Amino acid sequence: MASLFQACSSSSATPLLLAKRVFSLASSPFIFTSGHNIPRHYSSFRASTSASASASASTSVCVDLKEVRSTDLVNLEYAELNLKYKISEELGHVRIRQHVNPLSSSFSTPAPVPAWDEVYKDPSLPLMVDIGSGSGRFLLWLAKKNAESGNYLGLEIRQKLVKRANFWVNELGLSNVHFIFANAMVSFEQLISSYPGPLELVSILCPDPHFKKRHQKRRVVQKPLVNSILQNLKPGGKIFVQSDVLEVAQDMRDQLDEEAKVLRHVDTVDTEEGWLMANPMGIRTEREIHAELEGARIYRRLYQKV
Ligand SMILES: C[S@@+](CC[C@H](N)C(=O)[O-])C[C@H]1O[C@@H](n2cnc3c(N)ncnc32)[C@H](O)[C@@H]1O
């Protein structure tokens, strides 16, 4: 059976990746226009945006990044999903409170376990779980690319995002992706231990708004969740974490490094100071797109269970 991870890594370039590459190719006038077979080169974006500001020879770059809204970049990167944004009065304008507190009592009830054979066509396929799946576009994209080889599950604490993501699942006619309104800190074990197939990949990507030290307890990656992931992950299964907040990334890294007996850090792409320089999944998450547009660095680590 194809590995979810390998399958993800070999997907084709998206319009935004092409556009991003164009940003770094100062001589190209073809901003946001297609050009095929341009190699994926995630890490070039930040470097190239700052480089383009300073390099006099590059001043012919005709994109003023201030004019590029990150929502437009997200839409462009995910253009092939062709998602409807105006869905209904209830979901058409998904306004979401910026942060929720996962320790509040309203998020303490475990999410009900679904009938897996009702949510997936083949519930014996390898599973990828994305913790804090946000809008869900990232998983929808992966699920569409790998429709036959794996199932995808998003756990998200903001209910409106989950409703809209599941609406999109139906719109796209996908039978290998599902989103559950859940506090991953409370529900991961019960949900995932009941899944009939192997757990192959867990991603936790830009998980937290709670980067302040005093809110550390609200961070999603805590010892019980790490234990549960390790317990359920198949041998050879992977954990991919990233954050644009160094302290959050270091915290996740430190907790996963502590599990060195069962987890080893793997480099599939170049690293700098132990951080992966590129997202190995074939597409960036929304938060990643927003952060990179602002010039932030993304700190990534990939682990494999021995
Ligand atoms: C900054 S967003 C990132 C979303 C997406 N992973 C991305 O990279 O674009 C973090 C997401 O994690 C969700 N989240 C935070 N704590 C959570 C928890 N305990 N359980 C489930 N989701 C959580 C938030 O609601 C939010 O949608």
C-alpha cells in the first residue's frame, strides 16, 4: 500500500508555488501566470522577498508584496479545489473568534466516535490525522491527490470551520476525508484508537495561538497527547510538526525529542539548525502562507516511529 507520506511528497506544483518561484526569478514578467515544471522550492520565498527588496538588479520585480493579500495567495495555492466560499447564510461568512481556550469546560467533552464505515469508503486505509485542521483546505487538497491510498481526518476545535470543511468534502465528492469538531487534547485517544486501519501520519501545523509562556498549558502538544500519538502510530509512521513561532516549535521539538527511544528525527529535505527548510507535504497550510508572506520563518520537524 502506498505510503501517505510518499504519495504526498510527489504531488505536482500548485499555482502559488509557481507564483512564489516567479517572485524569486526577478527577470520573469509572468507573475501569477503558469509555467510548468518549475521545481518546488518553498524556502526561497522569504529569502527572495527580502532579497528582492535589496537587490537593485531585481527592482524590476513588478509585484508589490503589500498589494498581495494573503487570502488571495491562499485562494491561488488552493485554486484547483475550486471551493465555493458563499455556502449558506450560516456558513457563508465564517467569522471565527480568534482564539479559543481548549481548557475551558465547554471543550472538555470527548467528541463522539463516528461510524468509520459511514465517513470513509474504505476505513481500512492508512490514516493521516491533522490536529488543528483550521479551514481544512490542506487536508482536502491532500485527500483529493491521494483519493485511493489513504484516509484523512481533521480535528478542529472551532465548530464552524468543521461544518464548512465537511460541506466542502461533500461538494468535492470525496469519500476519504472527514472533519470532526473536537478538542484534540480530550478526544484524540478515543477517536483514533477506534479507527480500524493503521495510523500512518499525524500533523500538527502552526497549532497554537497560545505562544505566551503563561498560556503554555493551553498548547495542544502536551505529554498525554504525545503518548497517545505514539501508542496509536504504526511502526514507521510519521509525525510532522511546524510553527512560525519559534518557542512553540521548540516546545514541540523538545517533547518529541524526549521520546528518542521510539521516535527518530528524519530529514527528507535540507535542514538548518535542525529545522526542515521546506514543507515536505507538497502544499503549504494557510497559516504557513500567511506567515511566509509576512516574512516569518517556519520551523519544521519530521519524526518517524521506529
Ligand atoms: C493557527 S491555526 C492553524 C491551522 C492550520 N493547521 C494551518 O496551519 O493553517 C491553529 C488551529 O488549531 C486549532 N486548535 C487549537 N487548539 C486545538 C485543540 N486543542 N484541538 C483541536 N484544534 C485546536 C485552532 O482552532 C486553529 O484552527
